[in-house]
Amino acid sequence: AISGNFVVIYVFMTTKSLRTPSNLYIVNLAFSDLMIMTTMGPIMIFNCMYETWMLGPLMCEIYGAVGSIFGCASIWSMILIAGDRYNVICKGMAGKPLTTKIACLKILLVWLWTIGWTLPPFFGWNRYVPEGNLTACGTDYLRQDWMTRSYLLCYGFACYLGPFLKLVYSYFFIVKSVCDHEKQM
């Protein structure tokens, strides 16, 4: 994962012809995935060696937030890619062309969106705690109070279910468009 995503970023940076607005979405996905592996992986391996969370409560909160930011950014980057493919394949020449400015703005909005959904646990709407076998930290999904459940519902829709529905919508119509095109040939 580290080498593959690094290669994607490197090739994009060194090959001028690949610096297209659509490819910015792919590079953003590669970047967020690379950051997950480089920031989360070593800490998890360290904690697995000791079979528990070893870095204290503050690092647990930071680790959970960082994982949330990069994970949600990866998901929304896939949505940007799907939306771009939908625009090109389904709308064709009638679709609005993607510019570098629009692509960068959408990428910025993805990062602001993910940070916006990651910060509430620091201010009392849920919290980051050790999870599972205690080698990683994430949002508290075990407490039964309304604050915990309401955050999980909203976060789940904003960062998982909502993007999933957008993905299904985009690819349903992409497949339909390709099938319709095949029938016409």
C-alpha cells in the first residue's frame, strides 16, 4: 500500500501529461491512503507487540481522529472519482467539464468535511477510546447514551452511508449507460 500509493503520487508529480483535473482525485485518494498506512500502521504494529494501547489517552484521541480524517477522506475521494466518471460517461458532451480549479475546490471541501466530522468527539459529542483488542483507537460505539448514539448515526451517514449511496447511484447509471451503448452498437 505504501509503495503503490507513493508511486501514484510520484508519477503524477513527474509526468506533466498526467496532471489532469480528474487525476487530482486519484492523487488525493493515493495521498489519504498513504497517510493512513504511514501514520496508523506503525502505531498499530507497536501496540500489537505489547497487546494493548501503550501511548496514553491523548495519543489515543489523536490516533482515532487521524484515522477518521484519512479514512473518511479516502471514501469521499472515491466519491469524487465516481462522480467524475458519471459526468464523463453518462452525460458525455452535455456534462460540465471538470477544471483544475473545480477539482481543487472539491478536494478542499472533502478535507474540510472530514475534519468537521472528526472534531466533535474532542468537544463532547462522542469520544475516541481504545477499541476491539485495544491496539487501536476510534470513536466510542459501546456507550448507550444519546450523545454517543447521535454522533454515530450522523457520522455514519455523513462518512459511510451517504457516500455509499452516492457510489451506488453513480455506478448504477454508469453501468446502465455502458449497457445502453452496447445495445446500440
